[in-house]
Amino acid sequence: MDLAEFDFALPEDLIAQSPLADRAASRMLVVDRAGGSWEDRQFRDLPAFLGPGDCLVLNDSRVFPARLFGHRAGRTGAVEVLLLRPVDSAAKDWEALVHPGKKMRVGERVVFGDSLEAEVVARREFGERTLRFYTDRDVYDDFEKLGHVPLPPYIKRADEVADRERYQTVFAREKGSAAAPTAGLHFTPEVLEACREAGADIAFVTLHVGLGTFQPIHDGRVEGHRLHREHYHIAADNAVRMASARRRVAVGTTSVRSLESAMQSGGLRETAGETGIFIYPGFEFRATGAMLTNFHLPRTSLLLLVCAFAGKELALAAYRHAVEYRYRFYSYGDCMLII
């Protein structure tokens, strides 16, 4: 497949730059796969689409302040780092995107604030580096002190104090994501309770969002793309809830990828590991019965996953409707429920 088939025109002013004051006030485009149709609803209507036998699957990964600003040791040149994931158990070595990447050679050091340094110990493609942090403290404490909320680049503003709470789901527990699982940002405790009252069970997966979720596709041929691997975990009690459900309603593409990865590795049971699963049209879904997701960038693996689940023509037609009716796009934007 040609990646150009998964393009659409999006006015820049539809890209949400800030969250709504009320998390649950977003619009929700409900796409019916069987009927090949859609309708405009509100996110607060979600419980009306749930019932006994359903299991709402949420990603409880927690975003940490993964963006660091520093300078090259002994020089004045500014360096920006986006931490992606630790590569050792002590979380001292990290895969990261580094800018300016071409100038940062192996052995060079970066200084953050007054108390934290890191050394480039390996180079990878597209500005990726492995950084080794030198500190006797819990490195996450330094990240909390020095780091910034890793807002995506299409949000054209600096992060603010409010983003520390707002760019985080209300059910986030397991620290480790470099970006929010954004479909979950709409939920409030009240909406979650309404979903339970509708008869739906709730279960959690953990997938720490890294480069695998949001990396651009550099190959024009879809089948030639490979995703970076991301850590995921499903606890035993959550696996039981999901396995016994009549329909699993995945909240976000990360929940979909966790469910389908588990099915490929032996079924819905307790599991922990890494996944590089790449879902595009033609994929056979074995665990996902419905999906709630935000509106994604053109030509990305996230849009390909949506097209795989809803059908390419229906998904892209629904996207064109969303543009025409001025839905808010991307991380702080509105959402789509595919049933």
C-alpha cells in the first residue's frame, strides 16, 4: 500500500492547542462499521453505547516530564532531549531523541540544570541516541525537577504548569510514558462511574508510550515500515476481566495494540514484554470489539490502525466529515468511537 492513500487535508486551526476546561466536554463522532455511517454525539454519551458484557480497556501508563533542556558540556550550544524509554533496570541508560542530533557524537556530555549530566553512549538513526545519566539519586526525581511535559510538536506553545495535570489521564498509575494515551484524557471519575452503572466492567493494560506510537513513517510503502518496540504489561486480574467480556472496548490505540499483542503471544492472560506490533489495513483483529480514539495525524501508524479497524474508506470519509464540522484534532482534541 502507498502511504499517500492515508492522507487528508486538515486546516491548521483545527489542531487543538489547549485542553477544554472540562475533560468530558469533548465531541464524539460515533462510527458504525456495520452500517457504514456516523453520527455526531458528545463524549458524555459514551455510557449509552456500553452495556452488560462490555469491558472498557484503559491504558494506565503515566506520563513523566520527559523533555529536558540543557547545553553541551564546555559549550553554550542548547540541547533538547526527549526521553523515550530506559534500556537498563536502574533507568540510568535511556533511548532518546536529541536535537541537534547530528552534532551530538558518542562521548559528548550534556548538562541539565546544576546537578545532572548525561553522556551520549550510542548513536542511532533520525536523531536517536542512547544517553547515560550520571547521578546517585533516583533519576526520575531529577526528571520531575528539571523536566518539562512532553507536549507533541503540533502544539505550538511551551508547556505550562496546568499541563502536568491535564496531559495525564485521571487513572494514570504506572510511570513511564513519553506521551499521553490521549483517548483516555476525556474521562472523569464521574464518566467512569456512569460506564460502570451502564453495566460495563473496567480493566487496565499498561503500555508505556514511546517512539513506537508516534514515530513518523519514513518509507512511502506501508509494508516497509517497522515500529520501535514499547513495553506493555497486563496483570492477571485485568486479564481475567478482559477474557470473560462479551466485547472489549479499547480506549486508545495503545490499548488496542496491547490487546492484539497479547492475543498474538498466547491469549488474554497475565503477560509482560515488548511489542512492535504494526496494525494496518488487512490486519485481523482478535481481541478488540470497539475502539475510542482521538483524531490522528495523516500518514501515521495511528491513522493506519484506525483505518484497519473501521475500514479505510469509512474511516477517511468520517475524517473528512470531522474536518467539515470542525472537530478539534489530536492530543487535546475531540474523539471518535468506532463500534
